[in-house]
Amino acid sequence: MAAYVGTVSAQVQFAAPENENMWVFALILAVPLIEIGLFVTLGGALGLWATLALVVGSFFLGVSILHRGGVRPQKIRRDMPMVHLAEGGFAMLAAILLILPGFLTSALGLLLLVPGVQRLVIERLGRHLAAHGFSVHAAHAHRDEVVEGEFTVVERPRDEGQPPSRCTRH
């Protein structure tokens, strides 16, 4: 007889207004159009090679931030671990925005690396979540419930020319 103990999973749902999906669609449509406009405008003013140097430099800066695992603060505050996690998340988001080609995404990525901007975004996001709330729904397995079943061990034929697997220890 074998017993199966289920796993615990959690699902976080943010309460959002109905028209928020339209803003996401508008943002997805607007960002490439703004980037194209900035490329044309700034590319004409700066020239081809300076524009390419900025885009490639932004890419390498983003990759180096991702490679290092974000911008590490000098002192980690133990009393506010969620703020430290949020700062690491902002560094990763900033790195991704820097990797994407474009002046707008690079500017947003550089802004997200500034600690004052990070604190402002954390405060606003905290106020938004406090006002609108979010709920956590946990699906718990019944720990007292025993599920009975049968199983059969199926031996695969082994090729004698191959050495035994180190993973399965056969």
C-alpha cells in the first residue's frame, strides 16, 4: 500500500478594473510607434554611427547587469527584505529594458536603476496594492486522506554495451 500526499500551491490574484486590459493593449501598440519615432528623430540628429553606438552600448550594459545578477546595494537592510527583493527585480527589469533596442526602453531601464525612482515606484505600488488589495488562494491537499493504489515496476531491457546510468544507480 502506498500513500500519496498532495502538494500545496498558491495562486495570487490582483483585483483589476475591467478596462485595464485596454491600457495594456494601447501600451503594446504605442511603445513600438514611439520607439520608431525616436529612432527617426534622434537618429537624424545624432547620425547613424552614434545611434548604433547608443543602442549597442545599451544592449551590453543590460547584458552585464543580467550577468552580474542585478545591481547589488552596499548594505542589505534586514528589516525590509521585500524592498531588497523589489530592488533586485527592478534591476532585472531595467536590464531587460536596456537589452531591448530603442531609446524609450533604454531611458526607462536607466531610470529603474536609480534608487530614488525605485523607492518611488515601490511606494506607489504599495499604495495601489493596499487600496485595491490582492488575495492569495491556497489549494491544500487533504492531509488525512489516504489514496490507495497499486503499481508495477517495469524493468527496461538494458543494452549490455552501455555503462550503467549514474543517475538511476542501476
